[in-house]
Amino acid sequence: MSDEGSETPSNPPRASRFREHTNTSNSIRPPPDELWKDIAIDNLIDKFNEENAAPPPTSRKSSRENSAPELRA
């Protein structure tokens, strides 16, 4: 008869794969804000935010001008 108590694994049990994949501590993160200051893109970000906050531009052309011309025989 074999003794089951003597067959202990040398490695600890592995964490679940679900827990490994949902662990966000190893996720890619953006660099700190201090590093963004060196490239001076604050004005670009502000302009982008202003453009997105503004209402979409309206076309002044009528839909008739944008359509194909009618061919009369």
C-alpha cells in the first residue's frame, strides 16, 4: 500500500486562471504626468477637447446640390 501523505507536490497550488487574467496589477499603464509635460502637448489636448465639445458642423449646401444631375432627354 502506498502512503498518500508522502506524495505531496513540491510546488504550491496554482492560482486560478480567471484570477490571473483579471489581475490588473500587471496591466500596461500610461507613464506618469511628469513625462507628458516634456513633450508639450497640452495645447493639442485642449484643442481636441474643444472640438469634441462643439456641435458638429452643418453643411450649408442643399441636398439637391450634392445629388447627381438629372438627365433630360
